[in-house]
Amino acid sequence: MRSLVISGLAFWLLLLPQWGQNNITLFGEGPPPLAYTTRTKRAGARLNYYNFFLRLPNRQVAELQLVYPEGLGGLFQDDSIEVFDRLTDKKIPVQEVRIDREGRGVRLIFAEPIPGTRKELEIRITGVNNPPQRGMYQVVVQALGTEANPLFQTLGRWLVDID
């Protein structure tokens, strides 16, 4: 009987890393890393640009939220952020860009919800001053759907490396 309980407990512990509710990871690695490009990774570089790439979920998306660490505060300016459909390179109209410096987040509210058929997006940020400190900075992206009770869904993270 005791060995049956221990083997049952071991089975559930093996499954726990894969379980998460509302994008909360109990055990495991967290959201997957996403690709990005930049002109330079040099610390303190001025007038840089970043192109962040992401894949949308199979549902309509009304809003994206980028959550960034403390050192990347100067990266985001509301007039320098544009969103493009990566397949057609067509600009997607953004109704409003809300930058919350205290909460370290950027909300991109679209003029119209993006249908679930548009799979890949590119977020272009220009006129960026890289942080003066070297290191790796994690930027997490979340999507808000158009459901009756929408919740942010974590899509992934960009690991921005500053040399």
C-alpha cells in the first residue's frame, strides 16, 4: 500500500511542471523565448532600434502588453512604437500606446482587434537609447483577447542582451 502511495505521488510530481493556471507556472521554465533583432547590443548606444517578433494565439487580440525590467525604462517612447503584420509587412493601426513607468509596462491597444488568422507580428521600436548597464533583460509579452471576461495570456519573452 505504501509503495502505491509513493508511486502515485511521484507520478503527480512529474506532471506538476506542466501544469499552470492563468499562465502561472508552478515549476518549470516559464514562457518561451522569442526572437528579436537590433542594430547594436552595445551598452549606452544611442538611436538604436529593436524588432521584436511574436506569434499570436488562435483567437482575436485586442491589446498587447509588454512588461520590462527596471533597467529598460528608456527603451519605450509612445511615438516610436509600431506594429506590423510580419507576413505582409503591413502596418497594424494602434489606437493608443500607454506607458506605465512605475509599473514597468507598455500597453498597445489596437484600433480593431487582430483576427486569429494573423499569426505573426513584428513590434518595431526606433530611437532607442540602450541602458548603460550590461546584462540580460527579460521583456515579457502578453495578449488580451476579446472574450466576455478577457485575461492576459503570456505569449513569450524576449531576452535582450546588452554587452
